[in-house]
Amino acid sequence: MNLPGEFSVGPEFRETLRTGARRAHETGEVDAASLDALRRSGLLGMMVSTDHGGWGWDAAAANTVIEGIAADNPSIAIMLYLHCAVVVRIEKFGTEEQKKNWLPRVARRGQLVASAWSEPGSSADKRSLSTKAQRDATGAWQIKGGKTFSTSVTVADFFIVLVQLPTTHETAHAAEPTYGGSDQALFLVDADASGVHVPPTPLDMSGMRGSGTGMVQFQDVTVADRDMLCSGSATTEAIQLPHQLGLTLGAVSVGLAQAARDTALGHARNRGLLEDERFQRQLALTEVAVRSARAAVSELTAGPAHDRVLRAYCAKVSTSTTSQTVCGTVRGFLGSSGYLHAHEINRISQDADAVMHMGPPTHLCLDLIATRLSSSRPSAA
């Protein structure tokens, strides 16, 4: 990868990630060596501004790095993507005090941040939350509730927590699909704060098994005003910010598609199939699919900004669908060997399936796309 500052992912780092991906898929735990390599690489600070000790990279550069890492270790890649999504929110919505407090911890100390948003029984659009923040007698906030399916939560150093704020009357949500609500807020909370409880064992998922996805409970966690990142309408803006910048989970899907395609190519070489016309055509189709998915991600940052959120939702759907399709095509190459538990294509396929259900899931993306298209139609004369 040719990136700002002549940065490149070296062979030792890549081998650590590849070995760790296989190990994590078997154990269901975050691979310690891979996470340590990520912390030491400085990549956690790549989207932190240079003013706060980071590299100051934009979404295009971050997408390229995330794609490359996803080809070797998708769990680490998705942790990095979601971490960067929080970093850009702090950069955009944080006060100077918040930036000086939280961002150097990321850039200089290699701290990892996780989003604590999803809840048991809550819908994917994050509008029905049971985790609440209430003022106490001292004027501080008390956070109570629980989150689940929070990526990186078992190893994160701090969280961005989405909460429901108190209202003086019942808030009426819009009938059309949205992502988050204006009666909510985002708080920054240390993982070791009093009242924060994270079960050490991640959820036993079928895909992204090394992503540290788990649960967290907030039991009367006291948070000061200075650690509220945003509230009201700014909350929905903050939720959409990564998409507005062109930072996309689609980069993970592209990396997965590339990994599946490379698996097919390796199989063809080892079996002497590169001269077989049928395999040549199938390999060509996977190459077209990977390049098309990569182009969809690149277009987010190269194209106009005015409809970038809509295009980001489209890219999430198209790239995640493409990665699944490529995995299916490759499985056809492999024949019976592709159904062996230990074969790499099974791990890659399961990780590709998992992305369909992550941030925001495909079905919600389709609802949000449909809503935006409907609202953009010209009225009848």
C-alpha cells in the first residue's frame, strides 16, 4: 500500500495478522499478538489530527489501510474501522478539552476505543434505547443500562456510549427510518470507570470471532458534563459523520473479497489449473468483482460530498454482497476441499456474512436508501 508518509504494512505485521486470524477463529478470542501489533503500529492514531499527536490521514487513506488489514485479519480490520469512526467524531464534535484529553491517549499511547450502542431487544436503527442518562443532585450524569454486540468492548480502553436523555414529554419518533434520535446523547466513558462491567468472554459468534464483540453494563456510572460529546440533533449528525467523510465498512468487505480471490488463485496454482479455461473465466469474474467493489469505496471520497451518505449506504450493501458472492464463487473452485472446517475459505465466508449485519446492517441500509430516494423525488405539478 502506498499511503501518506510512505507508510506500508510490512511482512512481519501481515504475518502476525494472518496467523492471528486463524488462531482467533478457533478460540473465539481477540488475538493478543495481533492487537499488540496494531497498537504498536500507530494505526490507531492515523485519523487523529497532527495537532493531537496523530497522523492526520483522511478517510481515503484509512479505507485503504482497513482494506489491506481485512485481507489478512478481518476482525482486527473491523476493530480499526469502528475505532476510527469514533476518532473522527471526537475530532468533529469534541471540545478542545475533550480533544486534549482523549485523542493523545489514542495517538501516543495506542489506546483503543469501542462504540457501546446496540442493546438487547433494540432495533437496528438505535432509536429505542433502554440505556439512559439522568442528572443527579450534583449536576453530573448517571448512566444506567446495558449494551451488547459491541465490537472491541472486551479489550477497549474507553467507550463512546449512546444513551437516551430524559424528556418532559413522550418524544414522537419519525415514521420513516432514521439512524439514531435527536433525544439521545453520546458520552465518552473510561472502561475502568466505577460501575462499568465488561464480561471478559466475548460473544460466541460465527463470524468476526476475533473482534472482541461482547456486552457491557453501566451501573450508576457517574459522568461529568465535560465528557458528553454531543446531544440533540448533533447526535444524529455524529452517527452519520463517518459516512459523510467517506469512511466505510465496505473497505472490510473489499479486503474479504480480495482474500477469497487470493485463496482461489492459490488453489489454481497449486493444482495446475491456471491453464484451464473454465477456471480462468471464474478467476476473471472474481477479479472484476473485487475491482468493482474497490471502485465503489474509492468513489465515496473522490465523488461529490452532497450525496455521500446515500452513496455510503449503497456501497455498504454492494460491497458486502460482493464479498459473499466472491466467497461462493471460490467455494465452487475448491470443490469438496472447501467444505473442510480448517480451510481458509470458511473463515473468510463467515466473516463476510458477519459484515452484512454490522454498522448499519444491510436491511437498515436498504430502508435508509429508500427513504432518501423517496424524499428526493420532485413533487407532482
